[in-house]
Amino acid sequence: MNLNNLFKISFRAILLNKMRTLLTMLGIIIGVASVIAMLAIGEGSKKSIQDNLSSMGSNIITIRPGAGKQGGVRMDMSSSQTLTLKDMNYLKNKATLITDISPVVNGSGQSINGSNNWPTSIYGVSPDYLDIRNLDINDGSMFTQDEVNSYAKVCVIGKTIVDNLFPNGEDPIGKIIRFNKIPFKVIGVLSEKGENTFGQDQDDIILAPYTAVQKRVLAITYLNSIVASAVSEDKAEDAVTELTELMRQSHSLRENDEDNFNTFSQQEIISTMSSTSEMLTILLVAIASISLVVGGIGIMNIMYVSVKERTREIGLRMAVGARGKDILMQFLIEAILISFTGGAFGVLIGLTSTYFISTFAGWPVSVTFYSILVSFVVCTITGVFFGWYPAKKASDLDPIDALRYE
């Protein structure tokens, strides 16, 4: 019996029991739709994380002091004061794999304009900070190195600060705001950036010369961190190695001494977050794949029932010349058709559900071709795997016993 006839016989057998076939497909449909939706959510989250972190500066390198907890023990406060302007200048003069570098001192407090106030953070930086963090000035200008050298009390503010301190829409440029009672003249407004991956408002920020923040606001002589930008993304890790070695030289650390600072790149954060996102995606897909297994068991169950119901038909076909492999192929094709058709409906429902998730829930989704391809391959394998045993049982029936079956 040729393959074309087998397909026709299998197709007719499926159509004879439409409702039973549809219920059998349901497990496959739900499984495939779930896998596609979960993969789309996982890929979308991963891409969103990468884009958000890259928008903050994909080649940023950060150096922080070595304060923290080690083995559950709080480190001495002096270990948080290991970064100085001397370190920053040493790196600026010696490093070859960075383009810009800026010291950072920061603190939290209340910003005030007249009767309006807003809790926020102030960052003392150098003019290079804008290029390092991919920030743009929307209105006004950035402070200059001369203003840094003169401890000028000027600042650049984010849109959130503008909205809360100047709610009536007045132009903030040239106005005086106070941060913890220290007056600062607003000379620029940053372009809006929105929230980052961690839900932090990137527009809730005040930038001022680090000298003014150090001396007039925080009254400290050390730095909270140093940020730099590598010459390119692919050189970021080499730049981390170079800066680490230069920092050890600046701190006069011996070969066996531990670092009293931490150096890391944005690429490391992106890689870590992407790995976490991938693990969560695999977990979600594994859970969704249970539906495929359940669907496969449903196919096996219905094929067993079909073999029992059609035992006399099988015996009659064998009696008129059908071979065992023809019977095997007939039932195997039925199983694959059920699985494949269920997969097609599942893909359709999966794509529709991702659209609704993106539109109404606002979640980032990204449907990839390989997720659809994998779903179809898995469907076919499921049909073959779970349909094989019932089909083999049918092909092994004795024609005489089959004809006598009641």
C-alpha cells in the first residue's frame, strides 16, 4: 500500500471522530502554545535587560572601594575610604584602554525649590561623566572643568527633579535650588531616560561638580567610586585587568596582598543578568513542556482505544493483503497527524497569546523562529514516540484472531 493511500485512510479515520480528536489535540495545543509564550517572554526579558543595561553604557567600568561583608563580618569603615583623587589621576595618566574617566561622590537628601521639595540623590562628577553614562543635555549646558576646579555650586538636573520642583512648567535654567540647605544654580536639564532594568528612575538625579559635593555637601576627602569607559566593548575586560593592575600600583599593594577595591565592567553585569534570565526561561519552558508530555500520553491513550475499536478492520485489511508494516504506518501517521495539527493550532494560539501579553500586560516579548521550529519538531517526535507502541501492537495482531474479535 502506497504512502498516499495510507494518508487518506488515516485522515478519514481522524475525521470520523472529530470531537475525540480535538480533545486529544488539546494537550499538544496547550503545550506548544505555552512553550512559545514562555520562550517569547524569556527572550523578551533577556533582550530588554541587555538593551536597558547597554543604554546605561555598555562599556562602563566601575571601581568601588573594598568595604562590605566578608564571611558575614562587617568590614572596617576605613576600607570604604580607599579611593581618592590621587587614584583617579593615576589611572587617567597611565591607563591606555579607557577614553573617559570620572570620580563619583554621592549622597541622598532633600531637594528644595520654594515650597516644593523632593527626596533625591546628588552625584558629584566631572564633565566626562555624561559621555561615560550616555547622558545628553536637553536644555542648558553641562558644567565645565573650570567650574569643577573652582568648587562652583552649579548643577544639572533630571526630568523627575524638574517635574517635582517646578510643577507649574517654569523654566528651571538659572534658578536656585537647595540640596540639604546648600544652594545650587541649575544650568542644565538632562534628556529623559526613564526607568532602568532594576526599576530605578534614571531621571531622579542631580549632577554637580565633585569638588563642590565633596567639600560643601558631604564634607569628605575620599571618593565613593570611579567610573570609566573602555575604548570599545570588546576591550572592556582587558581594560578591567589594566585598571586593576594600575590600582594595585597606586595603592602600593604587594603581590600577596588582597585588593582593597573592586573593579568590574557593565559587560559582567549584562552577562550575569542574561544567564539568570536564561535559567528562568529554561525553567519556564520545562514547566510548559509538561503539557506536551500530557498531550503525548493522551495520543497514546486514544490510539490504544482506536486499535481496540478497529481490531476487526485491521484483521480484514490483513486478510486482503495488507502487511504488518502497512498497519504500523497507518496508525503511526494518524498519531503524527493529530500531533502535527495540534502543534499548528498551538503555534497560532502561542503567537496570539504573546501579542496579547505584549499589548495588554506590557511585558517585553520576542518570538524567535527557532522556538516555532522546536515546537513543530517536538510535536512530530511526540507523535512518533507516543504513537509507535499502539501502532506496533496493531501491526502485530494475528489476522484470524482480529477477524474473530467482538
